[in-house]
Amino acid sequence: MNSSRHRLKSPSQRHGIRPRSLRSKILVAVVLTSVLSIFFASLALFAHQSFRLRDQFRKQMEALSRIVADYSVAPVSFSDERGMHEALAVLASRPEVLEAEIQDMNGSLLLRYGQSAADENADLSRSPPSLYDGWELILVQPLAVGEEHLGRFVMVASFRSVFFDAVRNFIPAIALIMGGTLLVVAPVTWFLASFLLEGLQILASSAGRIAETGDYTVRARGSGQDEVGQLTGIFNAMLDRLQNADADLRATNDALSLEIAERARLEKALVEASRYAGMAEVATGVLHNVGNVLNSVNVSAQLVRERLEGSRLIALGRTARLLAPYRDDPTEFYTHDPKAKLLPKFIGELYDNLALEHHDIREEIMTLHRNIEHVKEIVSAQQSFARNAGIEELLDAADLMEDAVRIHLASIERHEIKIVPRHAPDLQLVTDRHTTLQILINLVSNAIHAVKPQPAADRLVELRTFSRADFIVFEVCDNGVGIEAKNATRIFQHGFTTRPDGHGFGLHSGANAARRMGGTLSMLSPGAGQGSTFTLELPRQHPAAETLPGGARPRTGSPFKFSKS
């Protein structure tokens, strides 16, 4: 997944601001700041004026209520209803007045004007003389002559219409102010931004030329001593260092190219050397096992020769020479020669001896034949491995492991090493038989050398094959000398070995070969003297593999038997 396609976008990217020029951004920022500043300042001013207007409205209504109350004193004192109507008629000229009442000294209604939108249960006679109830202002004035209290005048006026008249007057004013601000601020800001950003434009142009041409000799022209001028100086100094670094990098790159070519040549030679070393190791193993078998062949031949040299056939020859003169007439020999009486017993004993010799010689000849067949089998197996090198085949995992053991079978039998196979059934994979066997042969050889120091009864090598996900796993486990922790990370390095007679090619070339086949070769050991486990993992691939020449299929049997745990 391409991570660059899923990076979080900044707010400027999400709102489409980032692609714009810096001058446009400055213009937008200044204009928005100016408009918002004017708007909020106007709101604050309007709020202040609203409070002043509210207080002024209260004062006007208080003055009006006092005037009406003064005019109502005389009609109330004389109970002149007409006069009270005339006094309240003054309120008709003020649409803000919603309701007015003239009450006697007991609070009884004498005369009402208008209808209030306020709660009808509201107490209009409460103190103080003026009180805001939402939009409505309630005013109470006493009706008195001197010390004599005649009643009270109550008036309800609404501030709503006054407030919204002020709002309607405020909106055109603020719109006019904002429009004038835009007409003045936008051109001035655009001009000043062009002037202030000249240095940055020069920097951007210089950086663009460098990006297109890769020419680090380009320098940006200075634009004063302000921050942009300082940035230009730093940019030019950085270009000086980049130019010097580029020259050094080009020289280093040329040297590195030569070194890479030399490394490639050495690596090719190393791979070839590792290949020949692996081939030599396999050949050495084959010759070693053939030599072990030939030692047995030599012993069997020597025993046959000694048996033949000491054979009782010589005594039989002497008996034949003794009877030779009596070949035509043996009656005289049996009648007059005293040795004739001993001849039947001698012949019986001679037969028994010759039968025993015949049995022993036959057993040695059979042993000799088996050993010769073993040599033929080892050579034939190695020829089969070499003949199929480079060909990917559908192979049985257990057969591959058994073939690797077959090469070392003489050494295994001579050192009395117990082999314990643990193979999962029907494990097949597509791989190069020769390369895979070369790795497994090396692992089995290392295991044999690892268990040699152990007592004969304790020499154990366990072979496992099983599947893990899409891989076939080969494991060679031994209870031998183990690997020290300090060597665990070096075991696959070229030339590193823990054996006095080792050359350090086998595991290194095996690890490289496993990697080329898409697998891995790894090692696990608890420590020195605690054995080790080498694990080869190879991909299973599709079972539709290339068959052997002639349409042959892999073997599924084994010509020898393992010990069972």
C-alpha cells in the first residue's frame, strides 16, 4: 500500500488554501482579520449602545409616566372620569406604551388604557417605580396631593420595537463600513504583500532552477537585511556546502562504483569457490564412505586368502598321492598297507574341516559382495544427484533426508550413531534435488562430527520433516558438542568453523543456496555441550512439478532401515 496516498491532510489542504500563492494567503488572512475585527468591534459598540438606549428608554418612560400621573391627580381627586380619559389620551402618541392603569388608594381599577402582552396575573403595583420584565418596562407613579395619597398610576411600555429599530439602522451602517474596509484593505494588502514577498519569490525561483537543473552554482540575489535577507544568505551558504558535498559525493560515487565492481567480481569468485568447496565436501564424503567400505572389503579378502592358504586341501592332495600307485588295483592297498585302516576316519575328519572352511569362506565372500554392492550404491547415488542438478522436481521430503543419510551410512555404522527419523507422511515439494541434498548432506555430516565425542551408547541424531504454512521444514538435531552463544551469530559466516579440520564453506554456501531457493537455513543451540538443531525451510510450491527425464517420478522407498525410537 502506498503510504503517501493515505497521509493525513492538513486543514489548509482540506480547504484548498495550500495550492494558492503566499500573497493570496496573506491577502485572505488580512482581509478576514480586518472584517472580523470590525464586525466584533461593531457588535461590542452596538451592545454598548443598546444598554445606553435601554437606559435612555427607561428614563423617557419614567418622565412620561410622571407627567401623566401629575395630570391624573386632579381628575382622580374629583372622580372626574372624563378628565382621567383626557390624561391617558396623551399615551396614544407613544406606540411603545402597551398598557396603563389608574388605581385608587385601595388598588381598585379606576381606568385602563390598552392591553399588555405581559402576564395578566403580574402585580403591576410592585416596587421599585420602574422594572424591566423581559422586553417590557413596568413603571409605577403615586397619585398624591401633599400628604394625601389618592392612588397610583401604572404604565407598561415595550422596548422591543425600539431595539429592532436600532438593529435595522445598525445593519446598513456595519455593511457600509465592511465594504469600505474591503475596498481599502485589499489593494493595500496586495501591494504590500508583493513588496514584502519579493525576496521569497527570488528564493523560490532559485530553488526551482536548482531542482530542475541540479546546478548548485545558482545563487539567490540578496533582498536586504530583514529576515528574508538573512534567509537568503543562509540559503546561499547552504548551496556552497551542498556544492562542495556534491563534488565529494561524485568522487565517492566513482570510487564506490569501482569498489562495487570489484566486490561483484570477488563475490562471483567466492560463489564459485563455495560451489567447488561444496562439491569437494560431497566428494570427500563419498570417498570417505567408500574408503570405509573398502577397508571391510580388504579385511574380507585377507580372511579368504588366509583361509585358502591354510586349507586342508593340502592333506587331501597327500592322500591322493598315497593312493596313486593303487589306482588300478586298490585291493592290495586296503589288504597290506596299515594306513588303509586310518583312511575312512581321515576322510570323515577331512570332510568336516573342508565343510567348515567352505562355510566360512562363503560367509566372507557374501560380506565382500555386500560391501562391493554398498560401494556401487554410494557411487550410483552421487551420480544420480549430480545428473539431476539444476532441475526442479516434485520430490518426497523424507526421501531427500534418507538420501542425505545414505551418503554417510558407512560412517554412521562405524561410529555406532543412532539415527531417529520423525517424518510426517506425504510431504512433497518442488525443488532442486542436487542443491537441497548438498545442504542436507552437509547438515548430516556436521551432526555426525558433533556426536563423535559422546560415548557410543549416547550418540543420537534425530531427523525431522514436517510442514509449516507453505513451507516444508527439514530439521537435523543432535546431542553433540553444541554451539557456544558467542558463535551463534557467526556460524553462517564465510570461512568460520568450529572444527579443526573444517573450512567454513558448507554452512555459508548452504545458507546462500537456501535463500536462492526462497527458503532459509537457521540454527538453534542451548549452548556448548547441549546439542544443536539446524533447520532448513523450503517453499512447497505447486505440485505440478517438472518430472525427471523420461517421465520418471521421485522414489518413495528407502534401501536401508533407521533405528526406531
